[in-house]
Amino acid sequence: MSRAGTSAACVAMLRRDLTLAWRRRGDITMPVLYALIVTMLFPFALGPEDALLQRIAGGVVLVTVLLAMLLALDAMFSSDIEDGSLEQLVIAPQPLALMLGMKILAHWITTALPLIVITPLLAGMLHLPTAVMPVLLAALLLATPLLSLLGAVLVALTAGTRRSGMLLALMLLPLCVPAVIFAAGAVAAAQQGLPWLAPLAWLGSALALATVLAPLACAAALRIALDA
């Protein structure tokens, strides 16, 4: 198939998923509300001490955002499996991995991007220093697509499984640990005035590797799940 035709198919897939997500705007707001509520509870539970809140602010925001993304992860391919469009995608002439990459990108735009937009508000609730905010945003811009890519592979592995939400969480949470460690390490280093580029570089390397391999693994897992 020509490169122009493949590009048009990718744009059409991205536009389709974004349009469907916009029609279900309530699903987009659920992770945002979850993150807001959880973050607001920390000052009530720990007290209004600024030093304590500033020390934990970076880690709390990172973990809250990553957990909020889990709320919408299970629905990444569920509607496509139910209406049969995923089977049509498998037999389409376009590369399946590339089409799934567009679906993962649409999921990140509709789930992670709103959370990143409200991150300054979440960090402000915990009195995170303004100078550290760019590092936190950079860490989330690297960690959240990595989580979407890894989650897509696990969603494909559990496609068609009933009540797969808990199974997804159990499988994905261990994979989130390195991303949280590097992202929180960069934020903590920035708060202490230390070099913080190295943890972000590791995150970027992991994201680059996952960008190449995760759609291929996702396509293989979906073919196995649909054949079963």
C-alpha cells in the first residue's frame, strides 16, 4: 500500500477515536475528577504543614496521575471488540501495529493529556515549588505515554477476558514502578537543586524503545486473542 494511503488511514483512525471519545465526554472527566479528589485528601490527612506537603508533592502527583490513567485503560479496545471493528482492522491492508499505535495515541490524548493539563493545579494544592513544575510536567510527558504503551500490550493480552480490570492493574502496576522511580527521582533532584536530566533521559530511552516495540507486541497479542 502507498505511503500516502497509509498516512491517510492513520489520520482517519486517530480522528475516529478522538470523535468517539468526545461523544463520551463523561469517561474523559472521570480520571480528572479522581485525581482532583485524591490530591485534595492528602492535605486533610497529613495536615497543612508546607514542608511535609512540598516533600511528598512530586511523588503524590505522579502516582495519582498514573493510577487515574488505569481507570480508562480497560476500555482502550473494548468497544472495538464488541462492535467487530477490531476484526476488520486486523484484516485491513494497513499495518496493524501502525493502526494500533494511532489508537494508543488517541487514548493518551483523551486520558493522559487532560491530567497533565491539571497537573499545575494538583501540584499547587500540595505547595510544590513553582521552579520544580517544569520538571514534573516533563516527567509526566515521558511517563504517561510509556504507561499507555505498556498498558495497551496488557489490554491486548487480556482482550475478551471478563472482569479484566483487576487483572490489568495487577500486571501493570509492577511495570509502572521503574517509571515512577525515575520520574519521582527527577522531581526530587530538582527540589534539592541537583542535576535532574539523567532520570528523564532514562525515561525518554524507555519511551523510545516502547514506541517501537509496544505496537508490534500489541498487534501480535490481539491476533492471538482474536484467533482464540
